[in-house]
Amino acid sequence: MKRIALAAALTLTTALSTWADSPRIVDASARKSAMGWRIEVTLEHPDSGWDHYASGWEVLDQDGNRAAFRELAHPHVTEQPFTRSLSSVMLPDGTRKVFIVAHCSNGDKSAPYPVELSFHH
């Protein structure tokens, strides 16, 4: 019985530490810019250096198709949370909402963050 309890505790601890190390989107916005969209994302992640850092974020349409990807080329150990943008994102006409998903260098992902598209300049 003790082995089962220990195995369950270790599994829970591993799951919680994995969840805790996933990137988290704090805020995101989209605005029409020329022919495309400018997407701005603020995220946080416990970057520890090149071995573990937030490596990028993607823009998904409502069907889960990738519309764009913003690579984050280096760790942001001392800059948390941080904001980066991506311009000229092309979205199909009629798109009213997108989802942002942040990625981590170890393969973890954030929960999808919904962003309503505003057509006001």
C-alpha cells in the first residue's frame, strides 16, 4: 500500500512540476495593420537558461490550424513576464477569433489563450 501511495505522490509531483514549468500567457492582443494583423503576446515562464526557456508562440485559427509562429531566439531569465509581437500575420477573411499557444524548449505548451479580433484601427 505504501508503494502505491508513493507512486501516486511521485506521479502527482511530476505532473505538477511539469505544469508549473509550462509557459503561461498573461495577455495577448491583435490589431489590424495594413494587409495583415499585428499580434502582441505577453508571457511568463521560469526560464533557467539555454536548457529550459520559452521558445516561441503560435497563432491558431478556430479549427486549430497554425496561421503564424513567433520564435523566441533566446532565454529571458531576468525579463519576466515579457512581451513580443509579430506583424503581417495573414488570417482568412471572416476570422473573428484566434488562439495563442506558447511553447517551451522542453516541449511543454501553454493552454490556448483566446483573442478576439478587433477591426478598429
